[in-house]
Amino acid sequence: MKKIIKNGTLVTAADTFQGELLIEDGKITQIGSNLSAVGAEIIDAKGCLVFPGGIDPHTHLDMPFGGTVTKDDFETGTIAAAFGGTTTVIDFCLTNRGKPLKNAIQTWHEKAKGKASIDYSFHLMISEINDDVLNELPQVIDEEGITSFKVFMAYKNVFQADDETLFRTFVTAKELGALVMVHAENGDVIDYLTNKALKEGNTDPIYHALTRPPELEGEATGRAARFAGLAGSHLYVVHVSCADAAERIAEARSKGYEVWGETCPQYLVLDQSCLEKPNFEGAKYVWSPPLREKWNQEALWNALKSGTLQTFGSDQCSFDFKGQKELGLGDFTKIPNGGPMIEDRLTILFSEGVKKGRISLNQFVDLTSTRAAKLFGLFPKKGTIAIGADADLVIFDPNAERILSAKTHHMAVDYNAFEGMKVTGEPVSVMVRGEFVVREKQFVGTPGSGQYLKRAKYNTPLAESERLSI
């Protein structure tokens, strides 16, 4: 059915204006005033903002880790994402050394099949570079449309790749048209500090943070940036948590290196003291990189405002406190790493960023949608309000006040990392390709209706004027 959205304030990464949208066959076909179409449903967005659906470039749904599996799968995770204003997720497909990449990709397709209520795509983990992997990668890009590779510099003896693998991934990605993503922490030194803490009897959740100090995130970020520069390639640093890492990104960009940075809501509003909560409650806040001392928050906000960091992911990786996080009682290394963030991503950035004057409304849209669409080969189909774009839209009440809580969220996990936080701003209705998934705060979507997105090859999204101004 045709739809016309009226009376809302339309917001893109570049403009804010009063206007109307005509939606036909899942696409935006007209933008203007006093639009009409025979048989069109009229949707009144009075008092609301209308912006492109969020793109979450960093999720872990139905992911095995530490002897268990994340609580939210592609069904519960994408429903929660939709309630939070996200219409596309890019999930991380984990691979196994010595096994064909296509096996891992097929496993991830099976995880999502019949479950996703919003559109989705995959990043591909690279843990080794050899002839078999090199022979498969062109097919991964051309047939699967997976154009981003992730390399872990941490989790020694689990995910961590060596420096040669990382450097060769940069070289290969440049040749094939892919973007390299890194989890930037020095896994070797973390391994030493972790073993030392355990030997000394330091087993509480706070030692997860104390054995992964910010200096090791900064070092790894700088090292990855230098490798990218040496290879003439591109780097995307996931979940930047501290000033040290943000400074390394700024330094690399000042040298002309093509380096991009992402941060997440938890690092903007939570801090290291959360891991000191009594009765093992600190385990709820164990993820990697860990939460930092509070002063880092201002540095991250400044990096978002200045453009040193360009995207905003959730790093959704949820584990129940009861029965899952509790696996680490008496040994912080056995606490499954990750937290439930997918639903509150947009609201926290709006409430703490836009409402408090830290970033502009247009920056908010760029951070939560447009820039990710450009970096990951989805623009202009996704990430903007434009004629011909998918009608992935959020009707957002900028004045709604509420309290974040596990009692009201839609994630399957048994706690909310932001429990009790008062926020302003809430998605009211959310569309994916012109169809409501959430309408008037009620889920009306269909698990399995989400489409897998084949993405375009990485194409430098910097205009020459932007490049010169870095």
C-alpha cells in the first residue's frame, strides 16, 4: 500500500526541514509538500522527527562465546533493534581456522533464516591468511556481498591473529575492495596481566578492566593504523573506549591515513566503577574493551563532535546475569564478555548527545545511519531520506521521557546495562522498506521478513575536500 508521511520534521545527515514523504513499493518516491496519491494511507508524524532507520554496524547475535551462546538471537535481537529505531544490522560471522569460509557464512545464514525482522548483513572474521583463504575471498565479496573483514588483535588463543595475518589482510583487502575492521587491544600483554592477576588471587570482575588498561588499546590502535598506512589500505577501529585510542586515530588521520573509528553507548555513559558493584553485579558490565575511568567520556564526546570518530555501534552481545555471567564466579576470565545494547543505542545518543548540545541533530543521523551506510556499501539504498532510497524510516518523539529498564526492554536478556537511566526521546513507529515493524510502540513485524543485504565493495567515501581537511 502507498503511504504518505505528513507533518513531521525530516532529518538527514545534511538537512533538517518540514516535508512529506510518499512511499510506494518499499521506496521513497516523492519528497515535498501537499503530496497526494490515490489510495495512500496517511501517517501523521506531527510533533515528531522523521529520520532514516538506524544502521547498527556492530552486533553479535546467536554467537557462541566462553562455553555459552548470546541470549539474543536474530529474532529477539532484531525485534529489540527495531524498537530502538534500527532497521539494519551488520553481524559478525565467526570463522574457524582450517575450515572453508563458506561454511561459516552458511552457518550465519542459517542463524538468521526465518528470524530477522529487519534487514541484515555480515562482516567476516579473518583469523588466518593462506592460499585457501585468498582463493575464497573474491567469491565471498562477489557472491555473498560481504565487503568487510574483521581481525582480532586480542583474545589470545581464541580469536587473536598475529601481526603478519593483520598486515596481509590489509594488503588483500585493498586489492579486493574490502574494509578491514580491528578489535584493537594488545592480546599478548593482556594475557600476561590476566595470568598474573589470577596467580595473585585477584578474581573479581574489576580485574577484567585492570588487566586490559587503555594503554593497550591505544597501542594496538596505533599499530593497526601504521600497518594500514604502510599497506596503503583502510582501517575501521571498532568499539573505541578511551581517549588513548581516539588520539591514535586522530594522529593517523592527520597523516592522511584512511582510518575510521566507532564508539558505543556504554562508553559514553558508563564507567569502570560499574565493575566494582558488590555481589558479583559488576559481571554485568564485563565486555571488551572494558569500561574506562569516567574522564574518558568527555574525550569520546569530543571525538564524535570533531569527526575523529564517525560511527556509533552497539556491540550487542548479551548474556544473562543468571546462569551465564555467573559462569565467572571466582574467575573473571570466565565471565562471558558482552552486554545488551542494541535497543537503547539511538535513544542514548539522542538524549545525551543532541538534547545536551554535544552533537547536532544532523550529526546524530550521520553517526547512527548515514556514515555506516557509506562505509559498508549500503548507501544510498540505506542511510538517508532520498528519492529511490529504501523507505527505512523512524518516526521519533524527541520529547518523550522514560526510564530504561529490563522490565520494559524487548531484549531477551535478564538485565539492562542502563537500568534506571532517565532519557529523552523515543521511537514511536519504525518502517523497513515501507512496512511497519513497530507501529505506535507495538511490534507489528514478522520474524523472517528481514532481507539479507549484499553490499557494494568498499569505495573511499572521502571527497577530495574532506581528505585535505583531515
